[in-house]
Amino acid sequence: MDDVHVENCPLCNRLADYENGDGHKRQRFYCEYCKNFIIASIAKRKVPSEINLPEKFSKLSASLNEDKLLHIFYEKDKFKFCIENKGFWQKLA
């Protein structure tokens, strides 16, 4: 991983590695508990204020097969997510 940083996971609040990508509009987290996921910057700022939502996303991400990746974003005043193939996000930069 290039340019790896460490901070608390926005989903489970445990320390996790992450990389910035897409011009710092998204981060790819590598969390021991939640596994790998992509989160848009605006969603990352808003998700901690939502009751039960971080826990739901954390459980969903942790439940995915190794070749899948949770992508969380915020659009039209709503949280949205999709499950994508990891290969698509191999290099987020």
C-alpha cells in the first residue's frame, strides 16, 4: 500500500490503516474487524452521528467474501452503499 495512514475506523472505532484515493474524495480502510471497505469523505464525516448505522455497516463489511468490498457514500442527503468486486478498487488512487 502506498501512502498508508492510521486512524480510528469510522465504523467500529478501532485503529485501522487507510489510503486516500480519488483525489482524497474516498478512503480505503483496512480494518482488522470490518475488513476492507471504501468510504466517501462526506459519508465518513456523517456516519458517526447516525445511531446504529456504523455498526450495521461494520457487520455488513465483515460478512462479505474476500473478493467483495463495501462502498459507502452519501448522496442526496442519504447514506447509500453498494457491494463491489475488490479487483475494481485494486488501485484507488
